[in-house]
Amino acid sequence: MRAIGVIFVSFAVLTFAQDEYQPSIYGMKGFRIKTDTSEQRDYISNLEGQPGFDFLKLPRNPDSPIEILVAPEQLDSFKDFLNKKNIKYKVFLEDVSKVIERNLVLQKRAHRLRSNDILKAFPRYNEIVSYLKRIAKQYSNIAELFSIGKSYEGRDLLGIKISNGTGNKPVVVIDAGIHAREWIAPTTALYAIDQLVKNTANHYLFQDVDIYIIPSINPDGYEYSHRNAFSRLWRKTRSNHSTNVRCRGVDANRNFDISWMSTGASSNPCSDTYAGPSAFSEPETIALRDFLLSLKGRIRTYITLHSYGQYLLYPWAFTSTPPKAEKHLKCVAHAAAAAIYKHQQHEYTIGNTIEVLYPASGSSMDWAMSEADAGITYAVELPGGRYGFAPPPKNIIPVGRETFDALAIFIRYASIGDQVC
């Protein structure tokens, strides 16, 4: 952790919410910050990983704004700090709680009225499991249920393999929900399963490849984020490595053994980006690691679904040095972005994570390319619009639909390579 240029309170910013310490969403504001000098940018960057500061964007490009959610107890000291340093800012979100509470009302209403359609509301994990089991049973000729292990709290980490069942084919792996609060990611994975299995027009996509989709790789955190408004923005797993029992969980996307804890990760157990006491400290990341290693040599495409921001991000997240596959990564990403734009006119930013979004060592995307020999790997940051992490249920189908167009490009790359470009 770099030295902090100004002292901020750590635990004072944390509000007691039931049995957990968490930054309060009540009065939390979103700041968009424009820095004029590298020194100003460093001042802001030094707050990364500190409790009470949730960095949404921290790109290296000085022309790109920084976006942060700031806990209410930090607001006065943070504004004073910005003013003293002559750092320009705008508050783009006045009160996070109003967005969260409104969308929880919409979620409850949609969940109550949705009948048997899992994509009409954000499902609980037991509903995801029931759906996967139903798909595997009804479409057993092309869909197979599989488990890669169990979560910290004992939930099965389930997925669906989609295949025509012939040969030892190239593999596509898609996972979602490694960050618990990003509810739109698991539903987008479920939409992809639905389209691949039920829509015969899409069956060509798995004639020459096997597709493995894991809709929720962090089910404990996902379930906790459904608990109430206080927990809605929970990001981490639910493990307990800290002597402070109220600071639980690890950012699973900082927990892979690829430049672990070098940048964009925190050693503070109370931080949203806590990387854990060691690499692969979490049963969820161990399970994903072992699963990917079991397919080593066959993985042509690895996709991890996140939100939000409309980015197609490729390695590396911990260094600006481009990967050897950068030419292919750019080529396929531009084809995928064009497919999305054709459908919804949504524009996606393409680039390596550290340059266009923020630094993040220990990510699954980087590890999959480096250690599991995946041909191309991406983190897809799905649309959030003005809702950010809390889109309403009505967004599930539109986001799923446009993302599937991109996923089709990524899947086709596994069978025909750069011809997709």
C-alpha cells in the first residue's frame, strides 16, 4: 500500500449494518474527478483500497475522469482534500441509497410477478441452481450439468456444458458473478445458456467447440448482496481471514496467483479490493483454477462477465506491457463491439484493463491467459447506464441480448480464429 497523502479515518467510515461493518450507502455519493497534473492523480490514486472509497474507474489516461463512490463519513474530509489540492470534481450521484432502494422495490415486484421466467427478475442462487438442473434434464442431448467444487459456505459451484458430444474439441469458458453485487452478470450468462440451448439457430456455435458456462462463481457473496439495502453493494466472497470478524471476504478477482498484490489490490481485510492473506486463499478461486487447469491446452476463449461500464478489457490488468496475443485480442474485440453496436448502438471501449479502467493484479482474466494457456481472454464490463451496479430487472433481457451477439463472436473465434474479424 502506498503512503496516503492525507489522513482519512478507516473504521469511522464504516457503519454497523446488522452483523457486518460496511460503508453506509445512506448519503454515499459518486464523484467524477478531473485531474490536471500527475501529482493530483497520484493524490487520488493513493486512496485506492482504503475503506470508504469505492473506485469505479481509475484509468491511467490523464484525460479520462476518475469515478469513486465515497462513504458519507468521509465526505467532508474528502471534499476539503480536493479543494485544498485544487482538484476539479462533480458529484454525479447524490445519494447511492436512493438508487439502491428504488431498484430493490422493482426487483421485489418483478420477482413476485415473473411466474416461471427466470430472466424477468434477478434470481436467487437456489433459483439459478434449479434452472441449470432443469436445462440439463430437458436438453440432455446437448447440455450437461457440472460442478467445479464448493464455495466457502458450502454451495455447489455449478455450470452447464453445451456440446454436440463428439471429439476432443476446443473449449470456450464463460463465468460470471465473481463480484457479488454485479447482478446483471449472472443473468447475462443465463441468457446465453438459454439462447445456446433453446434456439436451434444458434446450435452452429457449438458444432466445433465445447462451451462451459458458470453463471455465479461467487454464490455466497451473491446471496449476501440480496439480503437488504445495506448489503446490496457487497463485492467480495464471505470467507473470514481477519482477526476483526466484522471485516469478512476477499475480492476473488484479486486472489489469483498472477502478480498477486502488486497493484490495484489491498492488504486491508476491510477493503473492497482485499486480495486475501495469500493467492488462492478462497475455495471459489481454487475451484476455478483447478477447472481451468483441467482444460489447459484446449481453452481458446475465456470470458468473465462483470459490470458496469461498457468495456471489452483484455490482459494485462497489472502492467502496460502488451501480451503476445494483443493483435488477436484487439481484432476479436473490435468484431464483438461492432456486433453489439449493430444491435443496440451501444459503444464499448476496448483496451487492456490497466490503461482504460484501473490496475488490478491477481485477476482471473490474466491468470487464465498466463497459466491456463487460454488463447484470448476478456473481462466484459456490461452496461450500467445511470443505474450503475443496480440496474432494474427490465434491463436483464436487453443486456443479455446485446451481449450474446458479442459472445457469439468470441465463441466463433474458438473454431475459426481471426476470420471473425
